[in-house]
Amino acid sequence: MKPGGDAAAGPAGPLALIAGGGDYPPALARIVTRRGSGIFIAAIEGVADPQAYGDAPLTVYRLGQLGSLIDDLRRAGIADLVMLGALPRPSFGSLRPELATLRYMPYFAKAFRGGDDHLLSGVVRFFEQQGFQVHGPADIAPELAMPAGPLGRHRVTPAQREVIARGFSLIEALSPFDVGQAAILADHRIVAIEAAEGTDAMIARVGDLVQRRRLKLSDGDGILVKAPKAKQDLRVDMPAIGQQTLRNVKAAGLAGIAVRAGQVLVGDRAVLGRLADELGLFVEGIA
């Protein structure tokens, strides 16, 4: 999908949604259902909320039931799938594979020997080798992704744009190390880089620095930047922000959020724009 574009290019037939936690998998399911397309929801046990899908057809699977999932998809004649939602990285030993999954375990033993990018790209290759086509969430529902420009009435200033460019350069430079997808820049320097703790915890860490007066923010200072790592597979690991991200940014005393247009999920753009205006923040997609 081109940055900010809204032209869907999804499958012609039914779609399987392998759903983790959060609001985005149910949102995508609703979009697909409204279009009249068939959908098979495979909810991951312990992370997905089955009640969030209403009456949509849904089956719950453990991570160790990959064999059953593949068999069910083939019986249903489904060749296209999308993977979306939060899923804490499991340990290899916690998978508890069923009999139908045991034949795939040597493949995943290799996939676990690396960072998150290595594991996720291995998952994509695995499904492709099984004959499935893996789609990105923004390919199925481009309206969930950030468009170019601001969501609300607040826009970045020329000075802030220079800071944002520096933040994007940082994320790209750190990509080979497979760390996070976000950073915070303030006080003419980089003050936080996302690692295993996640974006929300990173924002809270900066907010604590402000409260303890270890970091002083002037008006219009403090920017969260979020973007994919270089060569990141957006089909399976697309960055995202949401309403809670905005509230956390406001609580930390930051001025706003800048993300790569078309490459970060934002959900309902109108809702996020209204919240940005209410909180006095800018939320802008940078092409």
C-alpha cells in the first residue's frame, strides 16, 4: 500500500484472521464482515478476547495447536490469512505441541534462535511453505493505517519536523540490532529508545524523568516517533498506536506523535483526531 492510500487489495475468497490481543483484530474483522467477505477467526488462547468478535465465526487455538489450525483452514478451503494483534513472545518450551503439530517443531526450533524479526519472518515463511498467502493488515484494511498529514488540527512545526527526521534516522540505524520501533526526542537530544519493555513503558519512563526533574520539557518539546525498522515485514509486525498511546504521551508532558504514513496502524482516524485535539497534541503521518 502506498503511504496514506486507502485502496484495499485483499483476497477474493475467505480470509483467516489469526488474532492476538488488542483492539485491532476485532476492528479488522468488522471491516471484512461489512464488505460481505467470508472470515475465519483463529483466536490465540490467553491473549485474544473471543467476546470482542460478537457473532463472528471463531475458534480458539493454543499456540501448540498449529497443526489443527492448518488442517481446519484447508478443510474450509481458505488460502489467505492475516496475522494481527499483540502476542508476547513465548518460550519454545511453553508451546506444548499437540500430535498434529509435532512434525513442524524442528522448523520452529530454528525460528526461535534469533530476535523477534527473525521469529516473525520465520512464521511468515512457514505459512507460505504450507501454501497460504500472508497479507498485511493494511493491505486488507488500509483505513486502519495512518494517512499522510495530521489527524487533528495541530500540526508539526518546521523545527519539530527536523527533530522527527532525526528520530526516524535513529530507528533506521538501530534496525540491525532488532530493538524497538519507537523513540522519544526532547531537550535537543534522544532521551529514550524502545526496547523489550514496549512503547507505553518507554513513555512512562520519560514521564518519570520529567516528574523527578531529571528532564525539562519546554513548550512544544518532547516528541514520540514511531516507524517500522528497516526491512521489517509489515505483513506480520506492523507498528501501532492507539488512544492509550495519546493519553500516555499527554501524561508524560510530550507535545505529540509522529509516525510513518501508511506504515503504522492507528485504527479509527476520526476518533484519534478528536482525542488529539482534546489533549492538545499533534498526531501526524510523515511520508
